[in-house]
Amino acid sequence: MIEIHNLVKDYGTLRAVDHINFEINEGEILGFLGPNGAGKSTTLKMLTCYLSPTAGNISVENFNVLENSREIRKLIGYLPEHNPLYLDLTVYDYLKFVAEVRELKDFKTSLKNVVEKCGLHGVVSQPINTLSKGYKQRVGIAQAIIHDPKILILDEPTTGLDPNQITEIRELIKELGKEKTLIISSHILQEVQAVCDRIIIINNGKIVANGTTDELKSSFQNKTKLHIEVIANEDEIPKMLEHINNIDILGITPKEDNIIQVGIEYSSENDKRIEIYEFIKSQKWILLEMHREHISLEAVFRNLTIEDGGSE
Amino acid sequence: MNYTKLIANKELKSYFSSPTAYIVLVFFLLISGWFFTSPLFINNIAELASFFNIVPIIFIFFIPAITMSLISKEKNAGTLEILTTFPIKDSEIVIGKFWASLSLIGIGLIFTVVHLLTIVILGTNVDFGAIFCGYLGIIVLGAAYSAIGIFASSITDNQIVAFIISFFIIFFLYIINFSLIFIPDAIVGIFQYLSISYHLSNFFRGVIDTRNVIYFLSITILFLRLATITLESRKWK
């Protein structure tokens, strides 16, 4: 649906976006993740035809951003960064203006729909500058979805909101993702993790990772950490190393009632859980708990963006 | 769908939803009314000449004031990004805003019909041809000033800066006709041709000369085009 080839954007001598390539399929929810200043917004601005690429190409449903920008703009609903709004208009007047620009025939039905979806009941006749930040954000989203666009692009939709508002907006985004191709940019990992099918991590204008959350995690997780709790004699624990190859014991922590916590690490390629279980059984220890520690996407993100940033 | 008209309507709505339009209109009518009435009975001539002569000077302040925010405010608030990612062309945005400004000027001029009625009631043979020419001159003048104001508004995100820039461009074009003695003979012609007041004087004398009309239309189109280019410059690679 959206194809981006070798996209480059220079601001003077600063290269904001550096040869990035990716595709977005219909119905996908894509998270665009990166630290501030990584080139996320710039990419989205080129996709929405606000800026033109220095080099490279973007096509949306076989329309080219340079040649058919009007057609592309008709397909897209866009909430820019910082959610700019006409503060002196009322919510009604603003949405009416947007509906007219979007050439909607039945404004009343569309208005009813977005008011319903975005929870704007009771504020429709208020001037936008009297609304709270959360409501302003809903107005911004309402503006982006009023014409029921195929593609919805939200640039940092939850920045600056309080935790309750963030949860509400995320729920709304999830709901919208069911019916649209959705691109969300964010520098907050949990947000993207909570909503998106696929994540693209971008740093210094380059894509450093592209995949589902699980793929990203597994590609950066070459060691598995295993936590077990057994009832056993503390001194006997190191025997494990003799009987099972290629494992390391990270720590042995005795607790009350002979319960011992053991941390084990092994290479992710060979799962050692069966061998470990068999060994515990053979020793007649009592196994209370065994679980793998999941590497967080947070750690992946930090690795990718800090390593790259540090090398410059 | 006429996007230009949509933009114009939106701008007119925001003029009248803030004090701008009211303040500007009241001051325009107060000042022009004063300059119209005070010499009327002294000269004892049923004509609008004194009104027509003051309007270009009032417009030097009045039009930068109504055009200064048209684009700069959108740049500052970031709403320009919303507007330009709607399926609207940059030129339609600029022209829409131009019509809004010209409409507000038109509304101001409608109120001055009071002056016209006054002289129709008081005077005997009123020269309607001259009055028509005068109004036409003021309208093309308003169009040219508005285009300059919109251009100034497009090159900055600060309303005050926009006001000052458009004020100076307009003031310069207005004043050159009075400063010709300082200019070498060889190029006086060029400067005179650039001058707003030179081209306006024919209208006020009751003459419609195509050269004068073309002058004002060229200024209008030139500056609207420059404003569009300025907006489009964000897309330069």
C-alpha cells in the first residue's frame, strides 16, 4: 500500500533521513519508533506531502508523492506533531471546515460518527482553546478521521498527556487500527508495543530495526535467562554444571525453608529447560518455579539507539 | 469543490470571531468619515475627492493590519501543516486568504456609501462617473496592498514582522512619487511608473486607463505569486 524507496531528506547540510526503505501493507498498524530528532516526523511529513524528499521515492497506492500529491492527500488522515488546531474556532466550526475541505456530503452523519468515536460529547459547541489537552488531542484525531481515510498517520499522539488521557487515547488508537492502515510515531516504547503489529526503529535517519515485536526481541536475545526455585541442598546445586553442558549459573540465593533461587543462563539456540528439569527430577529436588526472563523491547531499543548514537 | 472559497469563508469567519475586524472597520470609518466631512462644507462641492485622497493613506496601516496574521499565524501555530496536507493547493490557500482580505475591505467600503448618500442629498449635479472610477481605484488599490500584505505574512511566522514588512513595501511604493526630485533624470520614468500614487491619480480624476489597471493587477498577481512560491519553498529539496 505504501512503499518507500531510498528516501533521503536534507535540511541544508544536516541529513535528517538517510536512505530508508520500507513497505506498509494494507490494514497494518506500524509503529515508528526512535529517539527525538531521529527523523520520524520528517519521514511522516514527506509521506503526507508536506515536505518533498531530497532523493528517493514514496508511493501510496501507486500514486507518487511528487506527481499525484493531491490524490495521496485525499487518502490520508494526518495528525501532525504537537497537534496544531485553530484555537479560535469552535469544535463544530472546525470539524465543519475540515468536512467541507474533505468534500463530505453528509456532514451531520460524519460529525455524529467522530463525536461518538472520539468521545467529544458535550464539547462540540465550545471554542477549542477552552478544552483540556486530552480533549484537544481528541479533536485533532477527529479531524484526521472525519473523512474515514484509508491511511491514518498520527505523529506522537500521546505526547504531553496525563496517564489517564494516554490510556484513553491508546484505546481509541487501537479501535481505529481495526479498520485502517495506521502509522504511529513515538519515542515511547510501551506505546508502540501496546498498539502496533510491526515496529520500525529509526535512529539518526536510518532504519536500525524492522519487524514484529517478537522478531525484534528474539533477534537481540542470544542468551536466555532462566529462573528456577527448588527445594534442595544448597551445596548440591553446582552439580548441575557437571551434568548439563553449556550452561552458566549466574547466582544461587538461599531463601527460608530450604528454598533456593537459581539463575541460569544458556545460549538461546539450544533450549536447556528439558535437561534441567530431568536433572532436578533425578536429584529428587522439588521444583517450585521455573520461568524464562523475557528481554524487554526497552533493552533492544536502548541498545540500538545508543550504540549507533555513540559511534558518531 | 471550490477550495479557494472555503479558505476565504474560514478567514472571514475568524476575522469576525475576533476583535480585529471590528476595530479595523471602526477606525477606518472614523478616520475616513472625518476627512470626508470636515472639508465638505468649507469647499461646498458635492464630491468624494477628499475621501478618496485619504483612503490610500489609511490603507497603508489598515491593510497590513488585516493581512499580517493571515499566513504568519498559521505558520506559528503549525496549522499550516494541517492546511497544506489537506488536498488544497498552496495557491488556493493564498488566493483564498486574498479574497478574505479583499472582502473585509469591501465591507468597509460598503459603509462609506453613507458619504455618497450625503453628497447625493446635498449636492446638485453629482459626477457619478468620477465616483465610480474613484471606488474602482480604491478596490484595485486594496487588492494590490492585500497581495503585498499576504506576501509579507508568508515570509515570517511573526505577525509584527509581517506588519512592518508590508507597511514598508506599501509605504515605499506610495512615497516614491513624492521623492522623484532626488532621483536622477534618466531613471525618473521608471520610478514614477512604479509609484502607486501616480497610477491612482487617474482613477481619482475620473479616468480609467488600462495602463493603470494593468499596473495594479500586475502588483496583485506578482505578490500573490511570490507568496505562493514562499509557501511552496518548504518543498524545495
